[in-house]
Amino acid sequence: MRHTSLILSAALVLLTGLSGGTTARAQEGATALVSTVQRESEWFCSISAPRTSLRGIVEQLAHSMQVDIEGLDQLSPTALVTVELRDRPVTQALEWMLGAAGLRSRWRTGVLQIQPILPASPTPDELRDCALAAYTGALRAFPDATAGAQAAFAKALIFETRGNDSQAIGAYDSLVRAFPQSLQAPEALIRAARILFRIKDHEGAAARYADLLRMSLHSPFTEEARLGFARSMAFKGEFRTALRLLSALETSTPALTRLDLHQRLLVRARCLLGEGNAAGARALLRESENGGLEEELQLDFAELSARSLPLDAPPEYAATVWLKYAQQAEGEDRAAAAAESARLTRLAGDELGALWIDRWAEVNGIGGATRAHADAAREALGLEAASLGANPLLERLGRAERLLRAQLWQEAQSAFESLRVKLDGMDEAMRLRLFVGLANALDGRDDTDRAIATLREGLESVRGEEHRRELFLAAGSIFEKRERIDEAIDAYRGKL
């Protein structure tokens, strides 16, 4: 190791004796005074060493603490330090002294290890940034087809892995323009086409698939490109062209796997549906289900099933089909499908179902799409303020209980609470139903304490022995469900 002069200074304090400690002088370089003392389980040291061998100080510390040293050869005998420390933890002193030499200490029982400080491992993103810089440099230094295409493809692949769709597409396109005859060009086109299709740029995807098919170079992606081209044309609305492409594909290359067969059936079904032949599309959809439908085709199947429903389909069945599509779709497609499902549910006379769909839509961030249908359902159920007064108490109580059975806790709570001001007009049986229903609605919203308080209020309004027993049983059931066993036992015994 080359000669190094290291300067380390700390609080400069006159050294005083440490009771119970040991003192020694370093043997290399200038005189150094090293003292150590152990308090409980931790060692402390004081060091006074002007321009003294770092190795000698470490040896004296180890000797004073009666520990062995591993990795002493990491320290150059010519490395000098100036140290003035008083009553500092040995671990801290070693960290300062060894750190100045790019080293660190580690402890085992009876052993002091000296190790080099290693830089932290780079993160995956940092490694990718380094790789991008290296590939960019390689493209400038080696613009020939083989090395340049490899570097360009690796660079584009990093963008794709990171989810940078626009940069990945641009990088793949640049590769194809710069190295059209390279082995990487077909895969670059197919990857760009896949990304474009996924982000619903069907025009761009069709163009890349077509470019790949025009290449004289045969590639393992040719069959995928032919099907992808037909599929992209179908999504563009060019159904006749897509059907011709499918027919040519099936003539030259019959489907070899179930997935390939089902993909072709779904593309053909989309074309028939686009041309107004919904019955033909439904027949192909039934055929595609033979043997089970692959997971990657579930979304297309759900969409086509919803869009190809016959006009006379029962609204409750149609609502279910549209909801299945909404549960798999994303963005605007999900919102539109949820709205259609809510509309059909109301058309079937199932206002509670419409409220359930609205609640699902709210949870999934598309509540605006179903709000109008939910408001209409609430009005039909008599939940709007304007319509509450027009309904008899018994009818309104029954509607609140229907909401409770549908587990629409918030709507049920609102319905029951709107009836509390009408207690004077209720008989005892209706009061029992009100307090039990409201308590269960509150418990459904995890407001158990308010639920029990409601039942206690009910005990003050209900005098009949059988009716009071029902209130205690309701309280015991709530406590038991919440695993509050002692309170449940008391409630079952008639104590609340």
C-alpha cells in the first residue's frame, strides 16, 4: 500500500486516569497513550497519539481489551493518524479512525474484524440507468448492424420493463429504421405492436403488424403478427378485411392450440357482431367456451357477451352479463358497463340491486356513472325526503327491512332513523322491528356501541315480555358475533 497520512481529530482534552483500566504505549511511530476501561458490557477508551501509526493504535486497543484481530493486514504500517480522544466508546473511536482509511470494524466474541467499506449495492433502477448509458454509448461507438441492433434492442427492452410505453415504442421503431435487416427487427415490431394494442392504439398496432408481415426475413412472430393484424383491423371497425385475413390464416395455418383457436373465434365473433349478426356472434362465443376459456381471453369474452345480447333478453339476466363485463373492464369501459347494468337492474324492478351496483361502483371509483340510477332507485323505494311522508308507516318499515336484508347498511340505517320521529304512531310490535332493525344496520356499519345503545333505548319503549326478550336476544347476537362473550351471556340472561 502506498504511504498515506491520515489526520483524525476529536475533542481535545487532557487525558486523566481511568479507574480499573489499562494503559499502554504504541510501539510504532511516535509515542501514543492508549487507555481502556469496561463499564458494564461496553468498552471505553482515551487516546493521545500525535502522528502515530494507526495499526499500532488498533493493536494496543485490542491488546487492552484482550481480543484477537482479524484483517490487520488491511492496515498499512505507514498510515499515520493524529488522535485526541477522551472517554469515548471503543466502537465509535474505531469507526472514526478506520473510516479515515476506508475501513470498518466488526465484532465477534473475542475477535475484532477489520474490513474494507463496500459501497452500497445499486438499486435495479440505478442498474438500468447505467445499462441505458452503456447501450447509448455502444450505439455511437458500434453503429454496425449486429452490435448496434443488440444495443438498441436492449435499450428498448429496459424502457418496456419500466412501463415507459411511449419511450419503448419509440426505441423499437428507431431500431427497425436503423437496422431493418437485423435479427432483432421482427421482435422489435411485435413488441411495439403488443404495447400499442394494449393501450388501444389499434391503428398503430395494425401498422406494426403489417410492417412485420412485409419483411422478407422469416421470424417466429409471423403467425402472431397475422392474427394480431386481423384482430387490430376488427377493433378498428374494418370487419370485412379482418374476416378475409382470418380466412387466409386458417387456410394456410390451422390453429394448433386451444388458445389460438379461441382467439380466432373471438375475433370472428367481433366481426360478425360489427356487421349486425349478433346471433352468429353468440354461437361463436358458445363455441369458444368449449374446454374452458383461457384467462387472457376473459375480458374480450365478457365484452362480446354483453354487446351481443338479444334485444329480448330478460333485463335481470342482461344486467348480470353487463356487470361481469364491468368487473373486468377498466376506465371508461368499466363506467359505461356499470351504468348499463344499473339501468337494466332498475328495468327489472330490482331497486335494491341497483343500489348494490351503485355501492360497488363507488368503491371502484366510478360512482358518477351509476348515481342517476341509484337516485331513481332510492326515490322508488321511498328513501328520498320528498317521498317519505307519503308512505304509510308499515310500508316504510317493510322497505327498511328489505334494505337491511340486502346488506345495504347505510340506506337501511337512514330508512329506520327516518321512522324514529313516528314512534308515537307505532304499536309495540312495530317499535320492536324499528329498534332491532336499526341496531342491526348500525352493527353492519361496525358501529356496535351505538347498536347496543339503540337496543337499550328500545327497552324503554317496549313493555311486553316477549318483545323485551327479542331485544335482549338481538343484543346477545350482536355481542356474540363481535366475540364479546361475557356481554353476550349477560344479554341472553336479560341484562343489558
